[in-house]
Amino acid sequence: MNLNVLMTILSAVASFVGVFAIVRPEQFLTSKGASVTPAVVVWMREVGVLILAQGITCFLLRDEAISRPVRAFLVGAAVTQFGLLPIEIVA
């Protein structure tokens, strides 16, 4: 899989999850069995903005050649996604 395809897929997934967390935080929280309080809704929207920003960055970098800055972003994105994955599985 080339970088363009990978970044496009990452962009689509992150953007969808981020927008969902921003627009429908109550549904997102309920699906995880979490208590829905005003503070938690704000937190979910903040996390949604961060995930959406990562999706937009993936989209903007999709046509770039592999370089040190692109590698640095990919490492950061991998840490974020692989850090969130076990949390999502447990929740």
C-alpha cells in the first residue's frame, strides 16, 4: 500500500470519527456505556476536534513524498491511534 492510499484511508476514518464526536457526543458516549454529563460532552467534543485535525492533516499530506516531517507526523499519528485502540476495545 502506498503512502497516498494509507493517508487517504486514515484521513477518512479520523475525519468521520472526529465529526461524529463533535456533532453527536451523547450518542458516542452512550455507545461506550459512559455517563453523559455536560463536562464529559465538552471533553468528547474537544477530543473530536483533535481527531478531526489529525484527519485533515493526513488528507493534506497524502501527496507528499516520504520525508522527515512526514515520518514524524506518521509516528505521532501511529502513537495516537494505537494508544486509542486498546481504550476503545476495552470501553
